[in-house]
Amino acid sequence: MKLTVIGAGCWGLTLAWLLTNNFDEVTVWGRAQDLSEDLLQNKHASKPLEVQLADKVQITSDLKLAIENADIILNVVATSGTRDVCENLKAAGIKSEQILVNASKGIELPSLMRMSEVIKDVLPEQKLAILSGPTLAKEVLQGKPTAASVASEDMKTAEFIQKACNVPGKFRLYTNSDVIGVELGGSLKNVIAIASGFAHAMNLGDNCTGTLLTRGMAEIVRVSIQLGANPSTLYGLSGMGDLIATCSSPMSRNYTVGSMLGKGKKIADILAELGSVAEGVKTSKAICELAKKLDIEVPVSNAIYEAVYTDITPQELLDKLMNRKLKEEERYV
């Protein structure tokens, strides 16, 4: 079997490294300007994480060549680039029976579409699955174990990916038929991860972190249910599991963004320093727009939107959150 990874960023290279032994052929595609000489010549990358790929992994900027005879195509580009990649895949002659697996977590702006909706908009006949869960790339590269969800409307497709991409002792996969819940859990938690990093930088304590995760999860559930998700999915790997991992670790790019915001840095400087995509930045705008459309309160997400897009100070933001009108705690079970 052949695996093709679309996107030569940190997570794309990590997945290629992780799954190499599961496939006879592995190809990584990236735009020519994104492929360093070190990666092309030595199968090695050093930024933002060090990854050494096996000799059998092919690196190319030729998309048609990359997807030729591929059984599984992993999309691991930033969500803002997914539509263009799908258009390019269409032009390159992707076949409907090739399984496209989206591993990017976010919501398209300004359409507010989930990634599966974007993909189906361009490639309506494509076999499709979603891969999401607590998957911090650095820990995966260290060989530490984790698990993730593979969601598809077609369970045979999900089961095929589960068996093909499961790595014994390192990467355990569970199937799920709730595509909406798996996508939204993985996307919206990035905003709460920014809030968690923000609170840590302000030294607000573990009680505050617990409060943020809980109230943030309530927002994720409120929005996701209204959009058709099964609430139980949001307490699984792609929801609560990913939320806990991302909100607890400085390895998370979104957590790092929040930490810098909490120290009073401006978002433009933060992103320049980070040098890679933090999906929660744009997702903070997307969830606020979705919540407004659905007439749902999302105070934590709104706070992060303000932190990212306005000049409000960290202390003003904290005061605003803590002094809201008192209310009853909602229940979903």
C-alpha cells in the first residue's frame, strides 16, 4: 500500500515518520518553497521539531506524482489552505476511491465550514475520513503512546484507516461515525488552549485552569450540539482528550500563543516568533461568529477573540470574565 502525506509541516512530517513501517511506499508532498534542501537531500527537518525520515520516504512538490497509486492521502495543511489543496488534488486527477483523510483541525473563514464540508464542496464524491485526538507532535516523535479517533460517515472507510494506520504500542485508533463531533471537538478546543496558556502566564493557579477547561468545554458542547454533534463524542478522544492534552502542555502551539498573550505581547509579534500555524487564532473568530449565528453565549472564546484582535489588557480581560452576570451551571447528561 502507498501513503501520501499532503503538507510538509511539523504534523505532516511526524505522521509520515510514525506511519512509515505500515506502508510499502510513503510520499510527502509540499510546495517547492516549503521544502528545504535538508529535507530533500537528507530526509531531515530541524524546525520547528527535528524529524528524521526513513530513506524510503519520497519528498516531492509534484502533486500528481505524489498521489499516483496512493491508497490513503493524508491532508495535513493549514485549514486556510485546505480548499486550494483540494482544488489542486482535483486538477491532479485524484480518484474517488482514494481515501482522503483530513488531519487538520480548524474552521474555514469566512464560510464557517468544517474541513469535511470544505473537502466535500470541492470533491463531492471523495472517500473521506477525519483523524483527530490528543496528538502533540513532539511526544509522538519521542515514541510516547497516544490514541485518536478516525471518523467517517462510512464505517468501512473508518475501519480501513483504523487498521492501516494503527501503530501497536504507539498510536491506537478508534472508529467513530460522528464526523461533526470529532471535527468540532478538535477544532474548538484550540481556542480554550489559548485561554489556558493565557492563565498560566498570568500565574492564576490550577483552580483557574480547571475552571477554564470546564467552562470552555461547556462552550464547545453548546455550539457543537447545535451544529449536530453527539454530546458523547465531545467527551471522547477528539474532544475532552484533546482538550486536556492541548491545555496542559507548552508543546501546544495554541497554549504557547496564549502564554505570550498573557504576558502582554501582540499577536503579530507572537506569530512571527512562533514561525508556524496556531489554528486557535483564526478559530477564535470562527467560534464567535458561529455562536452569534446560533445565539449562544461563549464568554471564554469571546475573551480570547478580544485578546487576539483588540488592545484589551490581560487584567481587563480577567475582570470582564469573572464579573459576568451570575447564572446556573448547565447539564448535558
